[in-house]
Amino acid sequence: VIGLVFAVFLPLIGIVMTLSLVAKKVVEGVESAAAGSMAFGWRPIQAYLVGRKAKKAAREKKERKGGEKQ
């Protein structure tokens, strides 16, 4: 009886293992493609330097407007 159960489930075990292997390979491929296209968007130094120019221009504009009114 045990041999019969083993013989019946052996193909099922093989199919499940094959599908599991294929699914893992597909997931790894998708993960590597996604990792290759992702970019780290926050760059502190770059953001700091860009912000300084905008703040300086706004401050100078404000000072010019303040000087014209007086």
C-alpha cells in the first residue's frame, strides 16, 4: 500500500518541484530587472546646493524690492 501511494504521488512531487523552480527563476529575473531600473533619487549634497541658489535669488529679489520702496 505504501509503495502504491509513493508511486501515485511521485509524479505530483516532480511537477510541484519543477513549478517551484520555474517560479523562483521568474521572480529572480523580475527582481533583478526592477533593481536595475531603480535609482536612488535623494542626493543630500545636490539638494543642498540647488536650494542655496534659489534662496539666494529670493533674498536678493526681496532686498531689491525693499530698497525701492524706501
